[in-house]
Amino acid sequence: MPRIALFPGSFDPFTNGHLDVVRRGTALFDKVIVAIGTNSSKQRYLPLEQMLALIQGVFADEPRVSVRTFRGLTAVYAREVGAQFLLRGLRNTTDFEYENTIAQANRHVNPGLESVFLITAPPLAAISSTIIRDIHRYGGDVRDFVPYPMPPAPPF
């Protein structure tokens, strides 16, 4: 049976830190599914369809990585796509506390789902989607933080 990992997130935007986690995940799993979720408590900075196309472009030459969108519970979606693992990146202890709680809830919903945490590479640990959005929103250069050309900033 192929080892399938689901890498879920809002990816708004998808960062070089996210890219690093996916690349390292392909060394551990037969297939990695980057799953862009819809968070009902957040308004997206970049449209979902646009982010889907940008991330698909990043992995166009990597047949073991697919990019999809989903709604609902991550643990349920993992079962639907046959993923036995959730792939997550940890930048710091705050991330660990949050991810640990989510992992426990996901395991309750889907007992066969194992969370796998990768520690972020040190040069990428300070990068967050929130910081990138703020820099981009105010006209700053974010080329060092994302693996694709950023589209123009949405209007305020």
C-alpha cells in the first residue's frame, strides 16, 4: 500500500517553508497531497483558485505531489483521499502546542491517521504567511519568501 501524506493548510500564501516541508516529505512518503483548506474564520488574502494554480505550477514536474482544495474536517478529508499521515511543519514551540492539540483531535476523528512533524529548516523558521502578506500588501519585495512570482496585491 502506498504511503500517502496529506499536507493541509490555508497556504495564503504558500511559502518557501511550506515548499521545504513538501520536498522533505517526498523523501518519506510515496505521495504528498498539498490540500488547501477553507477556513471559515479567515478571509483569504489571495483567491483560492489563484493559489491552487500557483502551487500546482511549483510542483508541475513532481509527479508524487498533487495539489487540491477541500472543505470540512482535515481528518475526514484524509480518509477520503486514502492518506494515512498528516504532514506538518513546526517553526517553534508555539507551533508545537497548537499542532499537538490538532493532532489529538484529528486522531479522535480518524483513528488511523498519524501526524508527522518536521522541524522547519533554520533559515526558513522566521517566515510566516502573515508576515509575507503584510510585506506584500504594502508593496514590499517577497521574492525571497515564496517559490513563485507573487501576483499584484489585492486592494485594501
